[in-house]
Amino acid sequence: MNHDWSDQRVVQEIGQRLRQERLNQNLTQAEVGRQAGLRTATISNVERGKDFSVSTLVAVLRVLDRLENLESFLPDPGISPMQLLRERGNARQRATGRDSRTSEATVSTWAWGES
């Protein structure tokens, strides 16, 4: 897709691609609509590039078994390096232990191999 396209042109391109995928799978608009819980007219409108909701897109992609393609469309960005640096300043530096009232003397008397 061209980044210079208008929003409407992008919606039309998505509709055309969904239509071609539906035809490749030999499904009718009525079949896709029934499986997606949408009206046939809605599927027709999507394919003709009429505005549609994200939930409609997800339902159609699910029926066409193409929902996993959203990962390539909009991958999980993870945490940015800058966010990691900001959070690093707030990260815990040490544990207080389960019972912070235990004295250091009690803890230091234990040695490996002792029960």
C-alpha cells in the first residue's frame, strides 16, 4: 500500500484484498457473513470499500482464517529502549526478605550444610 493514499483508498484496498481472499477460498458473501455473524450486505460494503469497523474486520479475518496476519500488519512493539531506561531507575535493587523483622545476626549464623 502506498503511504500517500487517502484513508478511503486504503479502506478500498483492504476491501479488495478481503474479496480476493474470500474468492480464493471459494466462499460466498453470504457464507462469510453467516460465519462472522454479519449481514451479507455488510460483507458487500466491506468489499466495496465502504467504511467498516475494526470489529467487522476482525470477524471477517477470523472467518477467512487470516487473523494471524494482524501480527505482520501491526506487530507487538514491546517496550521501547527509552521506556526500559525510565523503568530501570525504579527497578528494585534488593529484596527485604519474607520477614523483614528478622535480625541480621539470626540470618548470619546459618551455614551451608546445616539444617
